[in-house]
Amino acid sequence: MHPMSRLFTCLLLAGLMAGAVGCRDAEPRAEIVIINGAEPESLDPAIISGQPDMRVASSLFEGLTRFNAVTGEPEPGLASHWEISEDGRIYTFHLRPDLKWSNGDPINAEDVVWSWFRALKPETASDYVNVLFYIKNAEAFHLGQIKNPDEVGIHALDDHTLKVELTSPTAFFLSLCAFPTYAVVPRDVIEEKGDRWVRGPDLKTNGAYTLDFWRINDRIRIRRNPNYWDNVNTKNEVVDVLPISAANTALNLYLTGEADIVWDKGLVPVHLTDVLRERSDFHTFDYLGSYFVRFNCKDSPFADVRVRKAFAMSIDRQRIVDRITRGGEKPAETFVPLSTANYLPATGLKYDPTEAKRLMADAGYPDGKGFPNISYLFNASTSAGADAKIAVELQAMWRDVLGVEVSLRSMEWKTYLAAMSSTDYDICRSSWIADYNDPNTFLDMFLSNSGNNRTGWKSKRYDDWIAEANSITDLKKRAEVFREAETFLLTDAVPIATIYSYAGFNYYDPEKITGIYDNPIDQHPISAIRKIAD
């Protein structure tokens, strides 16, 4: 079939599947409409963990730094400048003069202090709380071992000056300050409204946008914040962010002109990947992301490392990228993508069906006999999505190599995240996108105290390696320690099995949209995007 005929067929089918989606507008169309993937779990910067949530939350709330739209590197945000002590442990941040919330209230250094301590408090239940543990005594405060906040290395020296003392030099700390967990949030609104503070029509923001409304399963509409310090460089007035996770529906809305931008490879119908890659409005790029599976290490049968290794060594990674993803992804034996800065590749488990069979037999399950019923958890999408197809492929591999039957269990995004967080699974589809360009953004997620671990696996030995690496200023020596830790994670402990490193993929017409730049951490601030006038 001719490529354009295939696209027309897809458009027709997608239109039928989308149903009334194309008629959803009750208000005038926004200047820019973005399809963002799953419905966000929350917009509270302290508790979000998914990329769809973070894209929107980062447009509403800013930290001391922000990510540059072109490079993805940190640049001044609410702080105009800073000094770093000679030993790399003390940062003195200077807030911009006349910073304002969207309602005109002033922003000061105490707002920063309060926001960071809120994220540290156990009752906030931040999955990302460990990114604050680089600050002196922050972890001890979170654990209740220190009660006095004055002992934590976060201090407002005056209304516009913040002093931050770290436990040890942290090369990526300025990138952390751009991450949502470090964002500054409105104390008065939160104290008045509690858990539902982020949904209010009178929400105070300090980012490039304010929240017009959030309608579940419809859209989030954001509007330019006139009190934002860099408002003059916000390129659009009103943006709609649509929660579409079905690839056919996303393509339909884009091809009919109802959406301008579609993020993410998961929103490309996999059977059309080869055709779409040839179009000028479909863009691929290298970025730092890893697709993998988690094992529930707390419960049988995956409490036995031999079983985990057997399942990992039964995965034919090349087969998955050749048959299913076909978008430039690279089969990965390491968890950290090879193009990550300051990285020395670790050793991972290879595809080895013979050894996998031996390990299963050694664990008491020769040819799968006596193996209990288990399931593979993944987030729901249409049959056109890659996650469902990968699930079927893994199911076949484990059956053919190990002789076990694995049932498939799909859930919508929020329920899937909750199940993964509570380790309510046997094996779970997972992915991780770099928060900054450094191996630590991947490796620290499996620390014992990390809310993003989600495997039930803990190791003091691993924790000590990561702590040691992050105390070393020599980048080569630091990389060597990280390599030891990752090799242990992947070949000895095996709480996860790697599959592939991502290739970035999004679609928009470069003759109509500008301000989107390829960068290794896939950061594309909405405020930098502009529609080109006809």
C-alpha cells in the first residue's frame, strides 16, 4: 500500500475510534494544542512522578533554576544568580527583585524554604523526596531523626537570599533546583485548601502560566501569567493540554488539525512508524530514557534472584526493537543510556536462553514445572500502542524459553502508578526518563530510601556505592564507582531487567510551530513554543 494511502486508512480508522473526541471543544480553540499522553495523576510538584504531570506542573511552578529550552541545561529561574563555595558544598542563591505570584503577592526566600520543607515532610508522600537528600541533614529530618529544621542546610538569609549547604559536592545540584520537587509553591493556598489546592480557580502560580481549568478526561487549559518574571519571552497566550493515551486518536487529532504537537513515541501507531519517520513533521532524536521491567522482589517467586535472572536472560531485546518499536531505539544491557554524560558502561545480563533454563531448574522449576501463576502489569493503551505489543512479546519469550505462562494485566495510568508504587504486581512494565544529564538520575532511583525504587529490593552495599560516587569530585573516579554499582544492580541483584534505550519521537509541523529543540533530557518548555503566523 502506498504510504499516503496507509496514512489515510489510519486516519479513517482513528476517526472512528476517536468518536466524539474531535468535537470536544466548547470554548474557542487555544493558540496551541498539545497531546500530552495520560491524564496527569496530579499537578502538585512535590508528589508528581510521571512525565505528563511534570510537563504541565513545570509550566505553572518554577524553582530557583529552570531548564533551557535548547540545551536542557539548568539556567537562572527565580534566582537570578548564585555563588558556590570553593569546596562545592555551599550555594548562595539570589532571588530576582520584585518576584511575584500570579495574583501579585511577592515571592521571597521564605517561600523557597517552606516549599522544600513541605516536600521533605513524610506526610507529603513525595516519591522524589530523595532528590532533596543531597542537602545537609535533609534525610535525617525526613526520617524524624532530626526535629529542629534549623539543623537542615536550608536557610533564608533575608527576603531575597537563600543559603543551601550540601552534604558533599553535588555536580548536578543546579539541575535538581530546576526539577519539580524543588519548585516553589504557594503556602497560603495549600494551608487553606489542603490536598485539593492545585485544582482551585484562584490558584497562585509563579511559572510562565496560570491554570484556567483542569477538566478530567477533557483538557488542561493554561494561560500566560502576566506577573511571571520572564513574561515578555512567553511565546503564546493560551495552551490546551489534552490527556490522550491512544495512539490512533492522537494521530487523528493531529492530522485533522485539532492538535498541533504530539509528544512521545507511545503516541505513534507502531504499524505506521516506518512510514511516519519519513515525514518532515515527525521528528526523532537521541535522548536519555530507559525501558525496562521491574520484579517484585518481596514476594515469591521473584524473591529468588535465580528466577529474576532467568526471566531477564530470556528477553531478546533485539527482537523487540526490530519487530515492535522500530523508531531508532537501541537494545540495552545497561540501565543508564550509553550517551549519558560522565558515564562508563556497566556489565549487564545478556540474552542467554540456555543459562536461563538452568537457573530456573536450579530454583526448583525445571521447564517451568510447578511455577506459580503470575502476571505482567502494564499501563493500558490501544492495540496500536507499543506497550501492549511488548507485553505480548515478553509473554511469548517467557513461555518459549522458560515454559511458564504469564497473564497480562493492564491498568489505566493512575491505577497503574498506584499499583507499581505499592508493589502490587509480579512483573511490571517500567520506564525512566533522565531528570538531568548524569548517571545518578538513573542509579539513585534504586536506593533503599527512594520512593521511585518500587521493587521491594534494598541493599546497603548499593546505597554505599552511590553515596561514595556522589562524594567524589574526580569525574573519572566517580564514573568507575557508578559502574561497579550498576554492574551489581544488573548482574547480581537484578531487581530489574533492561530492554532498550529510548529514541525521542514527537510530531509537529516545523513550518507552523517553532521553539521545540532536541536535547538529551527531552525538555521542551511550553513557554518557548510559538505558532508561526500564516
